Amino acid sequence: MSRLLGPVSVLAVLGVLVAGTAGAQEGTPAASPVAERPLDLAAMVLYPQDLETLGLPNFGIDQSMFTDAVTQAAIDVIDGDPGAGKLLALYQDTGFLHRYRLGLLRPRIPLLETSPGIFRGDMRITTSAAEFTTAEGASRAFPVIEDERGDPAAHDVLGTHPFGEQSEVTHYTEVSQSGATYKELNLTFQVGNLIADVSVVDFTGAEPEMSTTEALAQALSAKLEHVRTGIGALPGLSPRVLRLPPQADRIYRQVGVDWYIRLNGQHLPQYADVLQSLRTTASESASPLATPGATPVAASDSAMVPTDIYVYQMPIREGFGARLPSYKIMLRRYSSAGEAALGRARLRQVAAAALAAGGHTVERTVDEVALGDEGVAVWAGYGERGVVMERRYVVFVRVGAEIVYVDVNHLAAKAQAPAAAMFAMAARQVACLKAVEWCEPVPVPAELRSLTASD
């Protein structure tokens, strides 16, 4: 089994997800080596619509993982890989750059609610793409990554045909904490400077089918090639997101969000979307589920609907609960820079919609900011009956046909507006958009960290 994919997490073992998570999908090929743009690994993996075309409906996004060499090696340690101590040196020596993994989960039908709001899944399909600086580096890394010696639960099996320059199929058996046994097929292959994975996990105890795994690998291979050779394609959004420094423990625990929620004009359904659609369908009729989010946009509204949206969100304080102080970036791309004339109205619309989702507004201060083509900073207080319960600071900026907002939410009611820190973060994010290159992570500014300290 590929070390890059790693053992299935506790959430995967249980095959469940609390309804109400965010979502992602397929999309605009982000980068071309010819154009010297960073590869958009998040646009390479398979999304629910890709599975739908292969006769695998009802999957929704429920996990993502974006790692660099150091973080990936640390996750290997958490996984208990016997060779983890040597893997960082391997990754560095072979030019490992980044890896993106996206997990799609299908609920068991009829729905099985194991506890309020939690439903058991019957199959998970995970795809990933890891980028190396050279094809030679990827080639040298492949046999080490695919060395399963020391893992008694894994053994190689024969596929029906090879993929890429080299490939390997591994069968994996695991026992969950509840004592249930599940099976996995993992197909890993190298294409140029990329190493990709397809993993099919069946939580019902049945054996995943080789034909399904190979069909998924074929679809993934086609997407890899499409993105790698995407001359003239728009630059991807995911490489230009201003992330916080990655923390292996948080990424392993699936804390936060790092995925597309709209790509190539399509909404990308999350697992929660699929559950909601299935529950609605079950209450209305016994007809099969159509892909969620497929409602077309009216022509009169199409100019105001983004073609692509990418979201990154991470808590900036440890703890539990849905309302931890968090840092969030949302990048929204519209169809062309020629729509820039609509930019100001669009910017105001995006700001109004985002703020309305925060709750009942008690206080609000709006200021113009000199960033990008135009920008607005909003300091808002939410609460009830005139009493502020928590605060939020958001900077909205338009850069050509793209709009970004940099957001810190769920701050204490007594917090002061972190204007200087937020302006600096927004300025850095705008620079990343303009540069069309990999956006290096930055730590949370001290001013913001002090505002998120627990009361």
C-alpha cells in the first residue's frame, strides 16, 4: 500500500461523517509546466461528478489533505510507518514538493444513522497526486514508497494492465475499533514527475473490485495528463491560497477545510449534501438520487456566479466545537477579466452574502482598503438583543476577475479590530494572486493570536 496514501483514518474506519461539512469538486486545470505555473494538484484528483460518469453515484466530499515533504513525513510517523524516520530524507532527496488527497464517501443505503446526525458509509474512494521536481525523482521515490515490507496487513496483487511508467496494486485488510473487518485496493502509479494513488475501501466487508479500481485509475490518469499539458488554461486557485504553516497532527485529524467547492462552473457536492438529498428523496419518493447541486443557473444570473471557488479554513486555536476562532480564505473566479466593470457590484454582493451568513449583526464598520483593484474591510459584531456575542473581521478584495476574502471569525466580543494584521495578510494574499506562483504559508500574526486566546 502506498505510504503517500497512508492507512485509513478513524473517520474512514467508521465510515461516517457528521452532516454539515463543506464540499469540493472537479475543475479548471490550473497549471501547465509549459507555462511555468504551479500545478493545481487539487484540480487533478477525482470528484463526485467523475465517479458519476463511471456509474458510481451518491459520493460526496468528506476529507482532504494538502502536505509538503516535512508534513508528509510527520504524518507517516503518526501512521506508525516502520520506515518513517527515513522518509523525510527520501522526500527531500527525490524532490518531493506537495501532495493533495481528496476522499469521497458514499452512505449506506438505506441510510443507517448511528447517532444523531451521523450516518454510516459503505464505500470510500480516495485519489491523490504528489508532485516531484523531476520525473527522475519520482521514479526513484516510487519503489521506496511502494515497499510494504513490515506491514502484515498489506500484500501486492496483480492488476490486469500497467499504468504510467510504473504501477503497483496493493490489497490491504484492516480491523476497526469495533472489530469489523474492511478491505481496500490501492493502485499507485507514476506519470512523469507525479505519483498518483487510487484507493477503494469497502466498509461492508466485501472485496473491492479490480475493475472498479482500474477504471478509476484510468480516469485519474486522464485528468493528470489534462492538467499537466494544459497550455493556455487559467492558473489554478489552490496553489495561490495563503495557508497557515501545515501541522501534521491537524491534517491527519482532518481539522479544517482545503478544497474546491466549485470548479468549471459545477457545484461539488459534499457528503453532507448527499445525505440531505437522500433524506429528502426518501421522504418524497423512492426514485434514484440525482447528483446534488446540478440545478442550472439562470442566464440572467450567470455573470454573478463564479466558475471556480476554493476554500481554505483552519482553526487558529486548539479546542473543540464548531465555533473555534478560525482563519479562512475564499477565492472566487469569474468567467473573464472583461467582467471587471461588474467588479464593484459583485464585490459588494459577495461581502453582503458572506456577512449575512454570520448571524444577526449588532455592529458593523465598513472601510475602503487600498488593495488590488478595490477592497473593503468589515468589522462586525454578532449577537442577540443588541448584545455582541462574538466578532469577525473580513477583508474583501477584487483582483481582475477574481475576488478573495480573508476572514477571521468567532473572535471574542471584547476583541479590538485587528486592522493592521488583517491588512498585512490580505496584502500577502493579493500578491500571491498576482504572482501566479506557489503561495508560501505564513504564521498567524501575533495580533490575531492574542485575540483568539480562550477567555
